[in-house]
Amino acid sequence: MFTRILLAAAFAALSIATASAGDPIPGKVKVVFDHPLPNVPGKSMKGVLVEYAPGASSPSHTHPKSAFIYATVLEGAVRSSVNGSPEKVYKAGENFFEEPGSFHAVSANASDTEPARLLAVFVLDSKEKELVTPANK
């Protein structure tokens, strides 16, 4: 049941995540929804739209230890490596997940000429405010 709720919310987010098609700045991040889960006290679901300019990337990072993340590439292609896995390129329509406590070593636009966008859906403790912690902190 929880998986169905997560997937339904992700698909609903796709309909409201309408960022401009202009040139995204490297690593542009926007929270597009934030809702408490009524059937899971203390937990919330946040949708985060991430836009990468051609060749752009994010520094290595972690997320809150309570966060389960399901990411879907909306446009372009994203190169990713989580918890020491080999780098993989995800194209529009493909997805990946990060379990709580994961280390995201690589998150980058796989193209030097085309932009990329992804929607990351977080399920995490409602009290969490910082969604990303750079690895060098």
C-alpha cells in the first residue's frame, strides 16, 4: 500500500512540476510539493525538481538519515552513483532510488549539450528541513 501511495504522489507531482523550459542554472533545485502523510504520523512526502544545465553536476552529498528517495528523470539523462555502485546513466522515464543513509557520490547531467531534469520524491521525518548535506561538511 505504501508503494502505491508513493507512486501515486510521484505521478501527481509530474502534473504540477512545470518548470520553465528556459536555460536552467547548474543544480537548480525547487521543492514542488510538501505534504504530511496522514496514515504515517511524523512522516512527510516532498517532491523536489532538480534541473541541470549541460555539463552541470552536484557535489557528493547525503540526505537526512530518515529519507527514502525515489527519483525519475523527466528530461535528458542523469549520471548517478549511490553507495559505491558503478556510475549509471538514467534517461528520461527511468528511475532510481536511495535508501535512508545513502551516500550520493555522483549526480550529474550526462550531456554537455542538453539540459536534464529529474523529480526526486522524498519520504522522510516531517521535522527534517535540510534535504541535502554536502559530503565535505
